[in-house]
Amino acid sequence: MFHQYAETAPLRRVIVGRYKGYRAHPAYEEIVNEEQKKGLPTEAELQPEFSAFRKALEAEGVEVLVPDYVGKFVYDQLTPRDIGMVIGKRFLACNMARASRRYEVAGVFPHILQEEGPEPNILLPPNPDMLMEGGDLLLDKGVLFVGISQRTNEAGLSYLQRAFGEEFEVLPVHCKALAEGENVLHLDCTFNPVGRRHCLIYPDGFRDIPTFIRDQYEWIPVDKKEQAVLATNVLSVNEETVISRKHPACQRVNEAMRAAGLRVIEVPFDAAPRTGGSFRCCSLPLERGQNG
């Protein structure tokens, strides 16, 4: 059954990105963010890193699933986070901003359609102009944070407020339009709850920082260089454990999380971030337990 009420609740089942078939048909490629202009990885580079990611999750008792292959017209299935999100006990299929990503959800539907639960437990936004992507959506402390960004708009926010406003506070978070080449594509590239009370945060990535984020979290600030290597984009396994990138520019942030009492599992992950996403982007949780 779909179940997710907190970003740091114990992870039970998750879909991770599919590296097999990545860029197999270059004619269908679409450059969708600034990071990709610097050069794209190969399947051979992705394979050992996604295998290590999966091994780290399974060692923590997490069931790991992989999307089915959609077809050559979807060249990139590395970052399933953006295509949907479990909110409470329902699955939201997101309206993607980029044409090449609009069919990715077909790869996860075999895992989604078998889920039991209250009906309707799969939500499909009725208007294609209601844009939203999972990287802009975070659920924590009874709040659904919605990043208003390059990929999620006010129409998407309005839909989310109608769909989930009775169960959660739906809080808009306006991301700043940054300079050319900066990689703050989604909210989770500038803000990510970790542990019981902390968050990773890149303050310059916001137009305005909501009072809730100022009052309810102890900040672990991330600077421009650390944000550029996606140091905020960790995946919480539970309140005590995160999976983070093993990279020199992430080391200070990893040590700061350890100083805050977290166990940090460092995994080499250099290929996928060249497409614009790290561990949170490359994972789509279907089930999290209750926090203690």
C-alpha cells in the first residue's frame, strides 16, 4: 500500500532509476537542464554507481524496484522522482514540463497499478498546464512543500492545494531564478529535511524562505560550490540514516550531518549528477513506515 507522510520516515520500498538503455537512441535526446550541456554519462559509467546505490539500500532492508523500459523515445529513465510522488496513501502522477519526460511514468505504472488502498489512490492532474515535478515536492512535519520553480507552476500548486489541502498544509516555496549554469532545478536541490529536526539548505536558492522552514528546522547550510555538486540531494533511509554522495565537495556537508547525529552512508555517484540529479532525484519511494 502507498504510504508516505514524512521525508525521513523508514524507507520500505523504492523505485530507483533505470540505467539500462540510457541514451541508446541519441536521435531522441533532449537537453533539459544546464548541467547536461557539460556532457552526458554513458551506460557503462552509470552501471556500477546504480548497482552500489541499490546494494546500499538493500543492506538497509529496503525493497528496490526498477522501472520497465518504456521505449527508445524516452532516452533517460534515471530520475523517477520527478514523474510522481506518494503523498499520504495516494500516488500523484506529475505533469512533466519537458516533452521527452512525459512518457516516463509508463515505466513505473507496472509497480503502481498493483498497489491496493483507498480509491482513488492514483491521481492524474486533469489539465496538462498544471505543471509539477516530484523534485519540487517534499512532505514533512504535516506539510507538503511545493517549490515554484522552472518545472512547477502556480496552476500545479492550485491543483495540489485542492487535492491534498484537507490532509496537509500545502506550502508554496518560491525558488530563485539563478544565474545561467547554476543547477537549482528543483526545490530538493536547495532544501531537504534530514534527521528529526535538521535540514540541508542553500539559502541563496530561495526567493523568500518561508517562516516554517526558519522556525521548524535546524539548518545545515550548503554553499554555492556544495550545491553545485548536489550536496543537498541526499536520500533519507530513516531518521538516523542518509545516503549521500562520496565526493570531495560534499565532504564538509557529510561531516556536518554526522555532527548532527546522523549516520551517513557515502556512495560514489558521479555519473548521474552529470544529468542534473543525485540520490533523491534517482529514487521514488512508494512506502515509508512511521517515524518513532
